[in-house]
Amino acid sequence: MTHFELAIRNGTVVTPQGRRRADIGVSGGRIAAIGTIAAADHDVDHVVDADGLLVMPGGVDTHVHLMDPGDPTREDFPTGTAAAAVSGVTTIIEHSHGRPVRSVADLEEKVAYLADRSYVDFGLAAHAWPGASGEVARLWAAGVAFFKVFTCTTHGIAGHDAGALRAHLAATAEVDAVSLLHCEDESLTAAAEALLREEGREDGAIVSAWRNRDAELVAAAVAALLVRKTGARATVAHVSNPEVASYLQAERARGARINAEGCPQYFLLREAEALEHGALRKFTPPARARSTADEEEMWALLRHGVLTHMSTDHAPSTREQKAAGSIWDVHFGLPGLDSTYAVLLDAAARGSLSYEDVARVYSDEPARIYGLDGRKGRIAVGRDADLLVVDPAATHTLSDETVLSKAGWTPFAGRTVTGRVLQTYLRGRLVAADGAVVGGRGGGFLAGAGAR
């Protein structure tokens, strides 16, 4: 008689390839069987009846800032990963601007510090620094998940011009490491800032004029070309509009190993919202959508794989922090871990995506891009049993009151969504149910592909 620690029975199992009614058996924290698990033939410690529900892979969010260590007044690992677990995210890749990882010693110190601080499994990224490409091979071998690269100085992180970016990408190509590229041309943002400050502007509209479309497009086009020329692997972070996506797609067609990351704020928030909400809509690149047609085009790009995957770019600040000074000076960023799986499920309910698309863009594809696909991102025998039980018909309204992040607010407050994660399992262990974390913090560090 086969023994399972957990069996989820009668659910509709969703993968990028399709969905089918099946049972799932879990042993040793991994998926051991998918099919029919008859009570007479199996000894099961715990049975979950998922009749009428979906069973989906845990979310893999590969762009998260938890500010821990660094500035935990904005977010820390316990609160941020609690938000992740409750929302349906079981794996994150985190990089804190407050104390960037620049050396192997930094990485080792952070891994030790984070022991027992996470509800979900996590990888850690390093920050690339101009002139420090000699650190790339050492950090990759030590287990970083990727290198975060800025083309503009932001959050106190030094920006790369084209020469520095090329040197970094060439170094990553030698060891087949992957980079996440924040693309804004610093000369264009600096010129826009000088004009806006000269005019004495401090209204919300400065955000889109300062961090303008051309700055993102120029930097992304140059970065994608250099990725192709060096043979590197990279993702352009938080692609805000279809024009940028089209340049990345063109370079991909020429052979560039370049991915394009989407974030919910570029699908659901409008550019003009900054006029009303000010610093609560200060993130960069800023929202670009101006119409329903703009939003629909972004969903189409995600469906068709031009935008390859979704992440949150979770970079929270409290309302008080967002109000503590001029819009020029307060932090960039939005909270997102509490809401991203919810808005993706709602997109599937509305027909903007399929549930198979959700499994692809927020689980399978990010796991593949960042070398986690041997364990994470898909419901398959041998993978970690990171599983969600989802009611696709349940409706609820997103609100500040239910946010677990230290931010305490969501830009999607008041939005009614269809689809709800009822239970989250990490390696077969229930870690969240009915809107709350369950049990202790059992998440662990996932060494990157270069360390294996």
C-alpha cells in the first residue's frame, strides 16, 4: 500500500498544457502521483477534497523587494512572505536595495540572516555594479538567482551606461548567468527632470513626464541589442507598454535570449491616476495605459508570449512614507504580493487570460527562466508539492484592510475580482488558508543554477 502525506482529490489540475480532473499524492514534500488515488490502495495522512475547485501550481514571483535587511520599516521577510503565501505565491526571488548583495560575503551574510524568516521558499539576487564585472562568476557560483542591473542610478544603486552594461553582459555570458535589467536612459530622465524642476512642478503628472516613454524605450532597445551581441541571457524588467515589448520581440527574433517581464500595474492602472493619487502612483517606469484598448493590448501580448511572464515588482512603502516629503523625494514603488495572483485569476475569469496562461506566466515560465524548473513552477511528478486550491467562482473585493504587507494598502483597493486562493501548500505543507498564514515560517533558501 502506497503512503502519501497529503492527497488532494477530485480537483481540476491546471498546467500550461491544459487541465484535467485528477488526484494528487504528495510524499516527502514532492508530488509523487497524479491520477486516481483510491482509498483502498493508498494510506493517506491528510485528504483534501477539491471537488469543483482548481488545483494550480504555486506562484513563482521573481521580482520582489522586501527591504530586509536594509529598511524593514517598509517591508521585511516575515510580513512580505506572509502576504505571498496567503495570495498563492510559494517561491520568490528577492533583492533589497537597502543593503545590496555585491559580493559572496554579502550573499552568505544575507542567507544566514534570513534563516527562519520566510513563509515561502526564496532565491536571492545580486546587484551588478559598474566596473565590478569580475564579481559575476564568483557570485553566480555561490548561488545568486540573477544579477539586477540598472541603466540609471535609482534607489542609490549605480546605473550602467552602454559600455558598463556590455562588460557586465559579456561576463555573464561566460558563465551563462542571467540578468534582470531595469531600463531607463539616464540622460533622457535627467533632461526631463531638469525642465520639470525649472518649472517648479511637484504635481503627480511629473512622474510620467520625468520617467518618460522614450527613456524606457531607448534603454530597452540598447540593452536587448547588447544581450544579442554578447550572447548573454537577460530579462527586461517591468515592460510598461507595447512599443517596448515590440523592440524586445524583434531582438528575440534575431536570436537574443531576452525575456520581457510584465507587472499588473501596467495592465490595470492608468497613467492619469497619478494626478489624483500622487506619490501612491509613483513607481518607475510609471503606468502608461490611457484606455481600455491599451490594457487589452497588454493582455494580448501576455497571452501570446511577447511578454513572457509576470512578476509583482513588489516594492512597498506605507502611506505615511509616501506622504513624507515632495513627490520628487519619496520612495518609488508599489505593494503587489497581496494582489497579483488575485488579479491574474480575475483576468482568467474575464477571458483576458486562460487558467493555463496563469500557470504559465506566473509559475512555469519564471521558474524556467531563472533555473528553478527542476523543482518549482509546475504540477508534475517529482516537482515540489507547491500547490494551490482555488475557487474560480468566488468573488471578493480587494481592500487595504486585508493587506498583510507592511505597506497596509493596495493600489487595487475597491476592485472586485473573481477567483480566490483558498489554501496554499509549500512542499506539501499547508502554509496559508482562508486569508491567513498557518504554522511556522518554513521557507528555505534556493541556491541559483550556477551553484548546482
